[in-house]
Amino acid sequence: MLETLNRPRAVTAGAASGSAVSVQNLHIRFGADDSSFTALSDVSVEIPAGSLVTMLGPSGCGKSTLLRTVADLVHISDGSVSVHGQTPRKAREGRDFAFVFQEATLLPWRNVIDNVRLPLLVGKREAGATYADPEELIALVGLKGREKAMPHELSGGQRQRVAIARALVTRPRILLMDEPFGALDEITRDKLNEELLRLWQETGTTILFVTHSIPEAVFLGQHVLMLAAHPGRVKEFMKVDLPYPRTLAMRDTVEFIRVTAHLRTLLGEC
Amino acid sequence: MANALPSPAEGRTLVDGQRFRMLDTIAAAGLRHLPATLAILGCILLWQLVVWGFSVPTFMAPGPVDVVKAFGENAGILWSNFLPTLMEAVLGFIFGNVVAVLLAVWFVYSPLAERAFYPIAVIIKSIPIIALAPILVLLVGNGIAPKIIIAGLICFFPTLVNMVQGLKSASPAMLDLMRILSASNAEIFWKVRLPSSLPFLFAALKIAATSSVMGAIVAEWIGSSYGLGALIIEATYNFRSPLLYATVVIAASLAVVLFFAVSFAESKIVRWKPTTDH
């Protein structure tokens, strides 16, 4: 079933470097010069291709801004961001990444399968690109049989599953996720966390995942990127030495608690 | 995750359940409207009893029986005056709403146009429609045109306001999504802005449906020789009260029919509910 999702698609020139996303001396300022607000200050980080990096930090640290900059939703004030060797704009036009918002952001007048198909109906489509089959993706996120359901007939967790299927339909090499499970209850969130890990391991997609939950960041992340606030800057980019596949039970181990405790201390210093 | 699939057994009970639910719905609808129906019949009965009991002269206030008789006696007159009013109301409805929707689209894409012309729309709205009628008769003559324009003007403003709001109601996240998908402005308009404006548009169209009839009738009061509005004036001057009442009933029925036509179209077109993710 996963054949349609398995990479690689065409490998572009910059991809050989091993970085999916490369951020160098990035500055993001909002507003006019006299009343400008610095969201990110001198951020440099390399996101390895195929990795799962979680971003953590106090509110106002600019973690969403960093994600939105990679997604070409924010204007770069200074420095550079490259996505597989391309500018974010080129990467967006080439459908190199997909974005999952905190809210599912489904179009309420389209049913499940039509929402998943949306990326195939708009924008410039790459000539010769092969996209994933929407029906297989709906099955992959566990909603087989609900293809014709309208968004208001689904629970919050189911809507977010549809949003993930929609993100995967263009077979992106990078999945940008902005607190995608933040609005869900803990049980649903745990389940979706496990499934996201499975998806990541099966597809090899690079995932950049913003969260405000330390356990979630540690449970998912191969690396945790900790940002400090005012102005937003990199505090630490640490590797999480926990083996995959990870299970929910792992969160009660001494090793897991040691990592979360360390991050909590760091967060206190931010 | 397999639990998302209903088992075959569950599917069967669902179909049976639906059949029962339909009967239930009809019975419930009947019960729900029973009090209103009884209340209306009660009012009509009371009216008839008052007219009989106090021997009210027919020219002052005809009873329901007189009104029903007037329908039979004047069927030809009523029908021939109903048709022009229906046409004026419907054409005015279409004309006013089309202009309002197009203007709203222009306003949403051009803030300068909105700043320049919105105040003019408000000024036109604030002129009493009855005062506008003679002006229009002088301008475009005494034909069908001033009636359509007035019916259209009455529809125009609520639709303009609602449509501007509706086109702006798409959530920022939806627009971000379309940007990430590199969607063109036209795609954003047809796939996001227009569908999200439809609930707002239909709210305005339901108001417009009833007020377009009012606009047409008011326009017919000013020197017109046909239409329900002219018939109301004529019947009043000649003390043909049963005919006057019959005309009013027809005018009200026309407004109600147009209202339900728009409601029906809405139920067919807007088959979704907004979702809140929290």
C-alpha cells in the first residue's frame, strides 16, 4: 500500500548535501523599521534529510515563525533558508514540502476524499510528477469507509488525520507540522503520535514538528531543536538517544524521563 | 482504526433506522407545526366571529368569507395584476443581487474601491425608497423599469454588506494552505472565498426575497395602472375592501413563496456546516 508513497522522487542537485533544510544566520523582523519586532535572530540549523526533528520552546520563541519561513509564508529579513538546495519559494512551487496546521483546515464544503484531492486540483503541477492515490492515503490514516463523510461529521482527531492524508498526497519530501495535535485530547494525541512515527518510518519523509509539549517532542523526535525567546534564537539542537520503534510505554522509562527533565531545565533558562 | 468501518450488521440496522426516522420526521414536523396551524385558524375564526357579532360593515373590514368570495369573483383581475408584480419582483431580485455580488467581489479585491464606493452605497440606502420612486419615474418613465430598479435597490444593500463579509470570512489558515499549494488568485476565489461566502449570501437573499415584493408594490403605488400595488390603491379608493384584502393576501403569499424558494435553494447548495476545531 505504501508503494505510492515511497521515495525517492527526482533527486535535485542540493539534496546530495544530506540536509533537507539548511538555515543560515536567519533573521526575521516584522513591521516597519522604527517599530519592528525581531521574531528570529541569527538562527542557523541543519535538518538532516529523512530525520524527524521536533521544535520546542517558550511561547514567543518563533518556532512557528521558523516553520512558516521554511514554508515560504514569511518574508526573510536576512540570512538564508534552503530546502533541498532551493529557495523556499522554488521548493513550494515544486511541491517539495507540505504543511499541517494546528487546525485541520479542511474545506467544510468538500467531503473527505475531495479534501485529500485538493492539492491535485490547484496550483502548478509538476509535469510528469506522480502523486499518491487519495483512497490509499485515506486508508493509511485509518479512515477507510469515510471517504464521503463531510468534515463536520468527523471528530477533531479524524479531521487531523484527513489533513495529514491531504499533506501526503503530493508525496512531499518534507512534512512541516505546526502543533498538529495541540488541540486534541491526550488519548487521541498519543494514538496519532504513534501513527505518525509509523508513517515516518515507512515513508522516509523528513518531518519538522513544532510542539509545546516536552514529552511529545521527546517521544517523536530524533532531534529536538530548542529555541529561546526574545529574540527567538537556537538554544540547543540535541539528539534524542532513544531507539525506534518507540512505544508509548517508553515514556515511563528512566532514560525518557532523564531527557524530558533535561529539556525542562533548559526551558526554564530560556 | 478498523472500527471506523461499520460492520454489515450495523449497516442494515442503519437503513431500517433511516426508514423509521423518516416517518418520525414527518410525524414530528406535523406535531411541531400543529400549534401554529391551530393558532392561525383560531385567529381567522375569531375575525369572522367579530365581523358577524358586531355587524361590521364590509367596506370597513370584510370577514374571511367575504375575502374568499372576492378571490372567486376577481380571479381574472387578481391574476392579471399578479403577473407584472411577480415579474418586477423577480427581475429586481436578480438585478439587485447580481450587482451587489459583483460589487462585493470588486470591493474585496480592491480596498481602494471599497473605501471610495462603500459610503455611496450607504447614502443610497439611507434615502427612503418611497421618496426615490417619483424620482425614478421622472428619470426612466412609467414603465416596468422603475419598478425593477426599486425592487433591485431594496435587495442590493443587505446582499452587498453580507457578501463583502462572506468573501472575507475565509480563515487565514485556509488562505495559508492555498498559498502553500501555490494556488492562483482565481483558484483561491472559486475554491475558498466563494464557497465560504455562501451562508452569508443566502442569509441576505432570504431578506431580499421578501423585500423585493415590497419594493415592486411600493413602486406600483406611484402612478401605475397595473400590478398588485396599483390594485391596492384602486381597491382602497373604491371601497372594494374584500378585493383589497385578497390583494394583500396574494402579495404576502408571493413574498412567502419567494422566501421558501430561496430557502430551498440554500438547503440544496449549502449542505455543509462550519467546523470548529476546538
